[in-house]
Amino acid sequence: MNVTQTAQTLLSNQVSLRKVDKVFSPPGKPADAVHALGPIDLELHHGEFFAVVGPSGCGKSTLLELIAGLSTATSGEVAFEGKPIEGRIPDGVGVVFQEDASFPWLTVSDNIAFGLRRMKLPPGEKARRIEKALAMMGLVPFANSYPAQLSGGMRQRVCIARTLVTEPRLILLDEPFGALDQQTRLLMGDEVLNLWRKTGATVFLITHALDEAAMLADRIGVMSARPGRLIDIVETGWSRDRDSRIVQEEQFGAITARLWRSLRQESMKAIGKIEAAT
Amino acid sequence: MKSPVLWRIVILAGLVILLEVLCVAGVIDKLTMQPPHRILTDLFAMLATGALNKAIAKTLGNALIAFIIAMVVGVTSAIVIHRLRRVRDTLEPLFATYYAIPVFAFYPMLIVLLGLGDAPQIFIGAMLGVVAVIVNTLNGLDRVPGVLLKTARINQMSPVDTALRVTLPCASPYILTGAKLAVAYSLIGIIGAEFIMSSGGMGYEISFAYNNFDNATMYPLILLILLVSISINMMIARWEKVLMARRGLR
């Protein structure tokens, strides 16, 4: 690789993980240490939609927490835009969790404004961003409602809007539709694709649903049973203006089938049907 | 009107009417108790003349100070204890047995330590309320979902900011339950302490009136204390209900 190519690679990689391992050791009990993840090498390119699928307990969420700076790697390096993360929450990163993370004591509007607390913006700009996020997520009629008055899907939209309002360059989604029904998930998938196109942000999605990954992502990382490693990376080849109607295409079935082929053994290991490889 | 509310009012009104009938009919003699309508007119007269305003202001003022101390110390201690697992494991059994301690029995010691002024009375009022606030705040803090704390971290909030903007608002319905108890305990503490170690305040005036067979002062004061305590409690309960309803919990 020549110098120009190396520079291009560095520029196009927004997140890079090099030989990242995560071991959980209870204080004072090194014998009970659990090797949760790794070693993992991964590059996320600017503006791509990357999904991760893997068996239950394989460390998918741990991987997301390492990139978000919510947790530190036991060894290896995680970098965002060329700077090591090391447990610091980097600017420009937004996270949407599976659980309802809306603040029940704040209105929808105030929940969204919460995302802007640490940003020093003029009041006019704040109001503009909140209005834009409300409109983007179809929440305008509910701006003054409390989360308890909304459905689970609407509450998840509030959380996405709270992340969007900060205009993040990297959006991390930790099974954000896990608690929603299938139809709502497909429609929310469309909305996420729409946001991804409009914002130009990189999206990193953790999911246990193979069809969701196949429909949404440009690339899909398949993880092994614990300790989670990347055992396959599938390029979907979808065009950028795709939507949920691609589920009827042949290619969709082929991608889902390939994902399952890679995952089946690992999922069986995870539920104890096959002894985990050491 | 909802029927349980109606029934409550009917039962309370029935008891007051029964008391009125028993007093007027002479079953309960005048030296023991005045009829409720007399207590009420005496209370209006007492408030109108302002004869006991100083005593009322002293008691309510001290109860307010005791309540504020109980809330501030209680909530702050709960936040600290919640973060320190070992301290919590040590203290929790003590909290459970705390209300078995007759705080009033320590009054001679409190006078020696804090003097003859209002301080020992406020101390007793605050001491009675503080543990109820700690226990209820801890209960609320235990129920803060982990995902909200993660959201605070993602938003780069400091621990103090997280406590003020996330954990305390989230735990607020439970803190209000503690506040309701703290109001009652502060009043109990202050009035009880005035009975035994004060030369002023509503507790002292009730005790003084009792010793002088002055039912025209004693019963109106008791009624006033009841009204104040119940009104504040109802206000907090209403606030609590609004917060819970907003969260779809009630």
C-alpha cells in the first residue's frame, strides 16, 4: 500500500478497533474472569451503515459500549476519528439503547432539548434543531406530551430524536427496535435509513434480527459465541436509497441465508448445544 | 364524586356529628371536651385576636426548619449511601430499627448539648424525619433505570449534574413519600419537644391550657395542628399523584 492509499484509508475510517479484547474480572477474584470479547479488528468507514449480528451473550453490546466510550478495552485500541477513546465519551457520538431511555418527567420537547444541554448554542439555533428533530421523527403533535402518553415505538423515536438533535457523526444503535413488534420494526427501519441518508452520519447497529441487519446495513459483521470475535463480514451491495421493500428481493434471502449459515453453529454453542470452542 | 371519597367524607362527618351530639347531650361533660362547633368558633376567635400568633409562628417556623434539615440531610445522605455499597450494608439494619429509639428520652442530654433554646427541639424534629427521607430516597434511587444513567454518561454529565438532572427527578415520587413522612415527623418532634422542654410554642400552650382547664385554648390549638399537618400532607400527596400520573404509574 502506498502513502496516498494509507492516508485515504485513515481518512475514510471513522472508527478503528485494533486487537481489542474485553475481559470482565470481579474485583479480587481473577479466577472468575470472563473473556467477553475479542480479539477484534474492525474499521468503520465514514457514512456507512454497519450492522453486527451474533448469538445471545456474545458481547455485541460490550462492543458498542467500547466504541461509545462507556467501557474501556482490557487490551488493544479503539479510536474515533483517529483519536483513542479509552473510556472517554467522544464528541460527535450518539447512542440509542434498546430500553426506553426517555426521561418520564420531561415532555417530548424537553427530552429532545436534553441532548443539547452540553452544547453551547444560541437559543434560536437550539429551538431550530429541536423543531427539526421533532419534524424528522414525526413527533410535532406530541411535543408537549409526556413519554407515558406515547407507545413504545413513539418513545423510541423520542430517544432517536434526542440523539439526532446533537447532529452526531456516528450513531450507535443498541438493538433499538428489540422491544417493538415486527411491523413497527420494519417501518422504524425505513425511518432509520431515511435519517442515515439525510444526516450522512455513520450508523453502527447491534441487532439479533438477521432480517433487520440484511435490510438496513451496507456491511454486516457476524460475531462468534463468547468470547465474541468477528467470524464473517457480509457486504450487502444495496443502493443507498433502499427501503423495507427490499425484503422481497432474492438478494435479501441470500444475505439472510448466508448470515444464518455463519451463525447457526455459534448460536448453538451459545445455548449450550455444542461445547464452545476454546 | 368517586364513591370511596364520598364514603370517607360521610364517615368523618358522621364521627364529628356523633361527637357534637354526645357533647351537647352532656354524655361528654364540658370539662372533658367542648362540642366541635365550639372548638371551631374558639379557633376563629383565637386566630382573629392574634393572642397565640407568636406561639403558632414559633412552632410552625421550627417545624419548617426541622423539615428542611431532614430533607436536605436525608436526600444528600441517601445519594452518598447509595453510591457506597458497604456503608449501605452497614447502615440499612440500623435504619430498620431506628424508629424503635425513643428520641424524646434523650431530651436532658440534648438540653446539655444544645442549650435551652429552640435548637434541641429542632434537632428532635429533624432527627425523627431524616431516616424516613433517607429510606424513601434510597428506594427511589434503586429504581432509576441503568439506561438513564448511561444516557447521562453519553451526555457527558458530571456526577453532581447526573444527581440533580437525572437521578433525583427520576426518584422524585419516592422522595415525596419521604417528604410526607418528614412533615408529620417534624411536627410531632417539635410539638412533643415543646411539651417537655419549652416555654413557648403550640405544644407548650396546649400543655399550659391543659394544666389550667382552659379548653377554649387547648382544643382549638389541637385542631389547628391537625389542620396544618393534614393540609400539607394532602398538598404533597396531590403533587405526588400528578408526578405519578405523568409517568403513567397511577
